[in-house]
Amino acid sequence: MKFARVLVDRSGGSALDYSIPPELEGRVGIGSRVSVHLRNRQELATVIELLDETDVPGIRPLDKLVTERPILGPNLLRLARWMGDYYCCPVETAMRAVLPQVVRKGDAFKQRLAARLTRPVDDALIAEMEKRAPKQAAIVETLRGAVAEGTENEPPDTRQPGFMPVGVLLKQAGSDRGSLMALTRKGLVVLESEIVGRDPHEGETFIHAAPHELNAEQAAVFEQVCRALDKPEKPILLHGVTGSGKTEIYLQGIQRVLDRGQGAIMLVPEIALTPQTVERFKSRFAAMQREVAVLHSHLSEGERHDEWHKINDGRARIVIGARSAVFAPVEKLGLIVVDEEHENSYKQEDPPRYHARDLAVVRGNLEGCVVLLGSATPSLESFHNSQSGKYQLLRMTQRIDDRKMPYFRIVDMRMEGSPEKGPAIISEKLRQAIEARLERKEQTILFLNRRGFSTSLSCEKCGYVAKCPNCSVSLTFHRAENRIVCHICGHTAIAPAKCPECKDPGIKYSGVGTEKVEETVSRIFPKATVRRMDADTMTRKEAYREALSAFRSRKIDILLGTQMIAKGLHFPNVTLVGIVNADISLRLPDFRAAERTFQLLTQVAGRAGRGDVEGEVFVQSFTPHHPAIQFARHHDFEGFAEQEIEWRKQWEYPPFTKMVLITGRSPHEERGRFSMETLARRLRELLPPNTTIADPTPAPLEKSHGNYRFHLMLRTHSVLKLSRALREVLAKLTFPEDVTVTVDVDAYQLM
Ligand SMILES: [Zn+2]
Ligand SMILES: [Zn+2]
């Protein structure tokens, strides 16, 4: 092969041909990273094809290889191309997601200088040196102690010399750099740089945890999983109630894959990638700890680089990580697990706007491996796929050790509160339940998905409402800082003591956030230890770890928080969960509002009763008869799904159609609206049949960060066709400079 077709990093996705110079012959492969000349600049690029001939005139040679080993296998390259086609983005944008930035840049290995003796040295030589150059003698003697592996038992003067990092050597020998350099000039010592792996879990020891024995239901499911591992056919959807032991199935499935000499990826939502989760995972595979790679957003660039290469070189065969771990370059991939597959955080909200669960299914298909999606509340998309036979459905309906499902009590908040005191925050029934837990030294979790103290600030006299100047939302009052804050753009101001418009001192704070609940609960139970966990109190990484460990050791009676505490936490002493306001997620202008509420209630409720005592859940709501609440109360996922799917079908919402959301943003309202209307008109002329296109409308969040926002909603049965047409239309249309248009395929964020 004489020519290479490459995709230049900053070229916007067009492929260019270069010749392979003689010195690189045989070393350039598909997936190699190279540097090339383009418009008088050095650019990084990825080889996507090797060619015998090319018809490009005046072809230039590649400059050099950036990494010796190809870093993008053919399947990941195919996956990137598929993403470009499906998510309507340049392949180059897709590649940016597939390869971490730090890997694309080339070798960023942490290196250090190490020294070694060039030959075995005897005592006589050292004694001789001590007379003339004691500092050099000290280095030689210290280095003699550093022996190569496997030669420790031989006498010192015949041992094979081993390397020692220069820093360590000079410190141990009490010597200096000058003496070391003198020794290298004499040829007695050589210096070489060696690569040091950065391990984010260095210094931590994990004690091996043996597999748990499976109960009958788990065993039956595991048998099906093993059967699939022998002969992968279609993705598996594992619907297991909270506490049914899905993780054990994942862990044993991964073990099975490893035993066969294959590798595995386990995806978990970022928020659930807690130290507790990682520890459980690392402990199970403690014997092969070095072969476990962890990928998450808290890694430093260097750590990410090293973890990635550890996987790419085959030194790590198991990967646990958030969304982007779906691209981990695991060789001989045998299994991809997607835990909590319904989680929205698998969807990336920046380009390329991919969904990691869906990519896992596509990648599984490319690699010929098993994809196992697990959830207590499967997404309706996945559940529908299991009903239509695209996925295999496996069920686990019992909690392990025959623990009962938590008992749901719905509190009708319309009956609570009083005209004098205003609406209640904690109902009388919930108050009694907490009190009983405090007496019995059991723990309580309170959940509210809204930060701050009061969520709105208004003047009753003149009607003033504190709104963000950049966004169409109310400002939230944070009492600890005495500021009002925009949760969209971060705009903040000092909280006014009187109305900024009419100067009336009777300004009214209303709407309840976690800070207010914390205050209320601390007032009702002055002796209880209350801890709040939300983005305001957990600004440091250690704060989260510290709070969870305090809760585990029962130093906290009541843990209160946002969705940060909703997922994956496992505390046997928690017997009560209170959902302070179930209506927040129900009221969102989103066709998935009911589904999300059902998921949230079930997940949060699942935190209760994981020990020996039965759990109880209180759901406070002003709409207690809503189906999402009632089905959650009866732990009836399939009942809920059936009803919801019927409704989606009637209105042609996903999973019955695919939804593509186009958003136009502009600081000028009219220009934004006009651009979207023009786009809609062009699309109507050119879109494939079976595509419906709504009129452009202001987005529910009309204004954000100073930009007016407009939505254009498309629904289709064939995304690939629609994406192709969209790309053509968008390439031909030019918008005013201050109008930004983005395309989101399978949109989850509809605000
Ligand atoms: Zn006023
Ligand atoms: Zn704002």
C-alpha cells in the first residue's frame, strides 16, 4: 500500500490522500495517527484507509507517525462513521468523542529518567572508587542493589543490573547529578527514559470479594446470559426490580467473559460511578486489579491518557466507566453492560449528541458481542424493543434474600398546610414517620430535585418577579450566600431586602428548594443530625465521599438531597424515604414527564429497605392520582409501560417515531424566528416521505444565556434518511452570523 487516506482533525470531516514515505512503509495502518501538511500547517490526522493508487495530482507525503501503534481499530472507525450518518454530524466530530483529546494529541506518557549499570560490578571496584570518588561509588553501590527481575538470588557481582529512577537513586545514594553524569561518561552507567503509568487508584488496596450465591431467579437469568455469551444473537434487556441483584449478574457475566479470554465494558451513569461502585467492582476483580480500567470525568488528562493506553495495549481487559467508556478500545470484546439503561445521562448534550446505550447496541452488533441492558425501570424505547422481539427480555421480580419491596404511602398535599402557615413542606404523616425512625435509630432519606432556598421571589404589591436578565427563568434564592442565582446561566445578584421596583418591604419568597427543607427539618427535629447533599454543598470531590461515609457509619440521621442521592446508594439502615414533591418532574413540558417521574419515584424508593427491616416510602404530591405515581406505588412497571406506550402510539411519539429536534439560537428574537421559518420551509420541500415537521415554536426555555431559542420538531421512521437530507439542506442554507442552528437526533432535552 502506497497511499493513505486520512481524516484531518480540524478539517471539518473531508478525507485527503497522502503518500506513505519509504521510511514509514509497513508501519502505517488503518487507525494510525499521523501528522500531515495542510495549507502550510502541520495538522494531526487519522488514517482511515490504505490505497494502492490515488488519482489526486501532486500528492504529498505523510510527515510522520504520531503513535507507533494504530489507535483506532476498524470497528471503532465504523462506529464513528455510523455516528456521523445517524447523528447528523461530521465524522470528525464523531471521532472526537471516540478518541479522547489527550490521546489524539499523541504521546503524552509520563516519562522519567532511570539509570542502570552497564555490567555487573564487584566489591573490589567499589572499594577502589571509594578512595577517589566516593559519591560515584555510592551511586554504583546503590545501583548494584537494583537488580533485574529474576536475578535476586545470585551473588551481587554476577547479578544482571536493574533500572532505578534517577531521583530515587540520587536520594538513596546521597549523591549528585554531576557524579552520575561522570559515570555515564565512563560508560559504567546508562540513562534511559521509562514510561510511568499513572493509576488513579494507586495506593488503594482492594480485598477480593467472592461472588455471591445466586438465588433461583438470578440463576435462571444468568443461565440465559451465558447462553447468549456462547452464541450472541440480540441485545438482552434485564428488567429487575430495585434490590433484585442485577449487579451480581453483571459481575458474574464479566467473569465468564474473562475466563474465555475476552474483555468487557460496563457502563454506569456518571452520577452512580461512586467510590462505592468502583470499590465493589475492583474488589471482585482484585486478583487482576491492574487489568481493570476506570474511566470517568474526574480523571486528570494524564490519568485518562494512561488508562486509555492500558486498554488499547491489552493490559486492561475490563473497563468500568460513564457514557464515553462505550468507546473504550477493548480487544476481543465479549460483553457490554449498560446499567440503569434508562438514565438520561447516557445522552451527550454536546456534539456529537450520541446516546451511549444505543451506541452500545450498535457496537455490540459490529463486534459480535453480547449487550446487556439492565434497569428497574427500563426506558420505553428498550421495553418496546423487547416487546417487538428486537431485544430479549429477562425478568427478576424478587428482591434478594426475600426482602419485601418498600411500602408506598401517597400523601395528598392538598389536605396539608393551613391558611395561616401556608403550604406544608413536611406533611404530618411524614413528620411522624421520621420521628419513629429517629426513635428506633434508623435512617431517613429525603429527596427533592430542586436546589436553593426559595425558587421564586416576587412582590405582591406591584407584581414584580425576580427574573434572570439573560434567561427566561426565575432566580432562586440561596440563603447561605444571601444571593439570588440563575440555575441556567449562573447569573447572581445580592438578594433584595425590598422590592427593587416599588420599594415595598413585603417582598415574598416562595417555592421550596433543598436549603429550605434542610432548615424546616432541622427546626422540627432539633436533635437530629441532618446533612444536605446537592451541587451547592458538594463542591469538593471529597465532600461527597465524606458525607456518604458519615451516613454509612450512622453519624447522620437524615440525608437530604437532589438526584445525587437517588441512584445506586445502598444503605441497609435506611428504612424511610420521603419524596418531598413528586410533582416537579410531572409538570415539565416534555412527553417523557410521566416516564421520568415513574423512574424517579421507583429509583428513590429503591433506596429504602435494603437491610432486614422493611422500607417505607412517602410520596408527597398535589396530584396523588396521577398514573405515574399510582403505578410506582404498586411497583407495576409493565402496567405503567403498557398505558404509556398506548398514549405514545396514539400521538406518534417515540418509540413509535424517532424525534429530531432542531434548535435555533440568536440574541435577536426576530432573526432567530425568521431563520427557523426559512429552514422549515426548505425542509418541507426536500424531506423524505414519512417525515412530519411541526411549525417552529419558541422553546419552553425561551431565552437562555442571552439567546432567544426556537424549536423545530421533526418525526420520522428513518433517521438515516432524514439525517442525510438534513445535512444537504443545512449545507446549502446560510444563516445570519448570529444565528446558531443545532441538530439533536433522538433528543432527550426538550427544554
Ligand atoms: Zn413591588
Ligand atoms: Zn440566566
